[in-house]
Amino acid sequence: MKPLAIEKTLVEDWLGDLCDDFDVFSPSMTKKGFYDWAPFQSGTGLQVPTGVPKSSIKTFFFPQPEVLFHFKASVSDPDAYRLKEPDCQERKALLFGVRPCDARSVVLNSMPYEPDPYFQARRKNTLIVGLLCKESCSTCFCKWTGGSPTGREGMDLALMELEDSYLVEPVSERGQALISSTIFRKPKEQEISLVQELYARKNGEDAASTLRGKELMALYEAPFWNQVSQSCINCGTCTFLCPTCYCFDIQDETLRGKGRRIRYWDSCMFPLFTQHASGHNPRGDKIKRVRNRFMHKFKYFPDRFGPVSCVGCGRCVRDCPVNIDIRQVLSNMLGV
Amino acid sequence: MSTVNEKIAGQIQQIATQLLESKEVALFLGYTQGTVPGAMQPFVARDVEDAKRLSWSSFCVVNLANYLPGLLRSLEPPRRPNEPPPEGPLPKVGVVATGCWSRNMVVQIQENQIDRERVVIVGVPSRGMVDRRKLQESVGQREITSIQEDDNSLLIRGNGFEKVINRWDVIRDNCQTCVHPDPVIYDRLVGSLSGDRNIPDRFRQVEEIEALSVEERWNWFQEEISSCIRCYACRNVCPLCYCPTCFVDDSRPQWVGKSKEQVDTALFHIVRAYHCAGRCTDCGSCESVCPMGIKMRLFTRKLQKDCLELFDFEPGLDPDIPLPLTTYSTSDPEDFILTQIRKGDEK
């Protein structure tokens, strides 16, 4: 599939046209002073922040809450406790300006969610228009985790910002279908060579993958966990902002004879996460929970699926209330 | 010439070293430099070598009192939940405390969460801590790559810019309106006490919201909490939140729904705030750590104002005055139990 180009001034028009077929979302400055995902509105000016918005795009794949099914809970109802599928006739969504780390997270999350019809339906229903990175933030570390600032994994279209234009590279068939309009033109040679130069930048070492070879118990009993966990307050900021934290809890909610089963975000930082019905908690102490978060990302997940379950977006580094820096933890783990 | 904060850091290191070396304390709780600009990390020093890493800056936004009960427990021999602590002296913890942190320690002592005999409090009169959102705003949301602190200014550098800003302009709202910056209880003092401050309009932010109509106020509240992701950073960072099982985690009965539905989020924030009534010292940790920028401190601030107006009480100033919600007197005001609607005000 051949790349095309689009003038910067025309991108808004293009997105405006796409709104006919999709719910289009893009990063937008909130009243709170940070960028977050919001419905795209024509005429408000396109905002393209450096780095990732506050929330990851997992919010589009794991809604809060996901209704798994409905039921009626009144015994007199002939339909009582018959499970009804939720209405899933949502419009297709298109996410514009997804950074390579976030796009890649969808691919990684697909591994454990391969048999999950809810996730797969949303994946089918959501198009990702990626925006490759020219600069990194101080909290970025995608190169350590097997990603790249110009990685196109998980995208349908990959845009590279140039001086007055974007080079648009279709990555999937459905991405190709998005750029059939006459707004797009053939790229100039100079544009292509500029982009190739950016692609050719060295990626550095994929440090995290070396963890797969490490001995499990040596990592598990490493002395640094104590220091790392000491400052942790066990909140869910890191896990909830993380694009590759996908753990959930399930609950039935019933009210006045009607009920639904919902799936909502859970966090391995919370004691309740592993609390047994007996009252026993295998991860009753903070240190066990903190260790699990990192071991899951860098050891258990790669042992099972291959890549590490971290894309290096740096959200947890940016927003951890007590500055637990996953890069430091990773270095500690590599040092074992 | 070293800055005020460098001097404070030096003295904290010195005191911590002496306390650890003499074995007066087993652990020393303070702060160390973080890994990103403007981040400080709560840090537990175990020996003299660790003590060298202790630091101080205008970015120590997490109330250290929060860690105390857990740290003290970690030094006790393991026991069953309701078993009394063993007899005889137990190891002590040294801790740094500003005005509000020390007031939270007073509340913790009153609520039997910590034993005064087991903490060595190193008081640091507070000069106010920086609000990183105000800081971000002052540089137009551009990425900050380094912050250099002087006594009254901050030199901020980013990709292609450099800016000097007045420190007080980016100090947190709670610190700007704080009237008790000095530690209330302490065993050692770093620097000198600065005395209570006089701020006539210290509840202005609350009054502005009080002046709104009921509907406007509700809308403001809904809007404020709409971005909440239920990460519970506000709850977990709060030194007042120590229930073994939080009401949001209870499943029998289930008081509150677990997902991001607005009604559940609202209930969480309202109940959280009310649990802090008459106990909150406005340390501002909840607001500082919120990843979504929710100004939940204003909820507890309102309750503080009520508490002051109704009971003439501010928590944590005197260990001998009981907390208003744990005691009563026959002269307690009760006219707020029913809302009074004056004639002509009905809608």
C-alpha cells in the first residue's frame, strides 16, 4: 500500500467527513489542563500534543462498565434469569492521533483477550489512525519495551507530521479505505525521504525482553521490592492509566427486578483483587501487590505470550503520586 | 550559598543520621529526590547510608502521616487482628512533619492509630508546597525537563524554553490559605517557627461555591467529579483513611457501585469527604495526587468551614481537645439538622 500525503490545513475537513461514518475521537485539552480523549468537533481546531493524552485508548476497548448481559430478577416474570445480550449496535469509532505505544497496546491486549467476544467486537469496530512520534517526552521509554516511536503495529493508518503536511501510510485494508478521498495527494519525493530518515533512526536495545531469560525465583525474592513498595500508597493510578493493564472484576447489579452483569476495571494494587471468600488473601501485603504488578508485566506475561506487557508510554511515571518509576524498577529487575 | 530547602534537607539528614546511628529509631521516614522534574518520593531510611539520600523541596506534597501506622506496625511482632500489642517498648520511627502533617499525627494519636511514644517527630515549618498543575499552566502545558529551585523563584526549563516564575504564584491553594504552617507537636525542630498566619478570606473558594444556587452547585459538583477514574489515590494518600475495609470495598451490603457510573462516583466522593469531617487538616494530598485534576479538597474544605463555624474547632491543634464528632455537649448547635427555608425563598 502506497503512502499518500495531506496538507495540514485539510486534516480537519477530512476528519469532519469521517464523522458521517464514525464516532471520531481525538486528543483535546480539558478544562483541567491536560489532554484527554474527546469527541472530535469540526471547527475547534485540531490539537496535536507531544506525547500521550492522559487516558490510554483502553477506555475505548474496555468501557467502564462493560455490560455482559441483562436479566430480569423477579421470580414472577416468565423471563426471569434468562440472559439477554446487551445492545451492541454502536457506531464504528475512529481514534485519531494515536501514538505508537497506545496502538501497540491494543495488539498486546488482544493476546489474553483473544477468545473474548466483547473485546474483539470493539476491536473490529474501532479504527486507529496513528500518529508517529518525532520527539519523545522525558517519561517515554517505548524503545525499552520492544516498541518504537515510528512503530505502526496496531494502526490502520500511520501519519507522520511534516512541515506543512502529513505523510499518510495505510497499514491495513480498512485504513486504505479511509484515504480514498481527493483531499489526499501523491507525496513529494522530499516528503518521502524525510519520513524514511525518521524511520531509519536507531531504536536502541529492547532491554525488557532479556527479562524472559531471568530465573523466576531470583526475581521474585530480589531485595529491592521492599524499597519499591515502601513508598507505594496502593492506589490504582498506575494500573488505570496504563494501556496494557486489563484486569477486571465482575459483578451483578440488580434493582427493582431488573439486573445486569457488568465487567469493570480492577487493579492488582487493591487488596480486594486477590481476597478469597474465606478471608484469606494471598497478596495481603503491599509488597506482594507491588511486586505482582511488575512481575506480571515483565515476567509472567512474556513467559506466556512473548512480548512484555508494557509499551513504555510513561503514564505511570508521569502520574504516580509517589514517583515510583517503572524504568527504575525495570533496571533493578535487569540487574538481578 | 545554599537555599532554604537545601539547609532544611541538610538538617533533616543530620538529625536522621543521629537518630538512626544511636538506634533511637529503627526507621526514618522522609523524602528523597524523584526521577522526574518536580517529583519527590516518600522514602524510608533504614541506616546511615540511606539517610544521605533524604532530601527536601517545595514538591513534598504527600502527607507522610499516611505511612506512619503501617510503618509502626511493620516493626511489631506479627499478631492476630484483635490481639493486643506485646508489652514492653517497641521500636520507634522518626518522621518529618510540617504543620498539617503534624496535625494529622495529633488526630492519629487521638484516634489510637499511632502511639506518641513511638514516633520521633522532626518538625519543619512549612513554606508551602507547589501545585504541579499551576506550574504546568504557567508554562502553557509545555513539557518541563528540569526545575531549579531558589528561595522565592523557580527556574523552569523545557524543550526550547526557559522561564523563571515566582514560587508563591504556583503554591497549592491549601498552602496559600494555611494559617498554621508550623508543626504543632515535634521532638526536634528544623529552622525556626514562623507563627500562625492571618488570612481573612481563607474560605473564599468555598464561599464562592456556597453563593451558587442549589442547582448550580450540583452541576459544579457533577462536573468536577466527572473525570474520576476511581483509582482511589485520594483515599489511599489520606492519613484519615485507615478503615480495614473501606465502604467502597464492602460487598455485603454493597454501599456503592464499582464502575464509573456518575451516581456511584458521586456517592464515593460525598461519603469520602464526610468521613473526614472534623478530622481533615487541609493538607491537600488528595488533590495533589489526583491524576485527573479533581479539586476534591474543596469538599473537605467546606466541612472544615462548617466545623469551625458550628463548633469553633480546627482538628489537630491540641491533643487534649476531643474531635467534635467523637463527643457532644448539650450546647451543640442543632439548627442545621433541618434546612430552614425562609418565607419567600421557596422555589
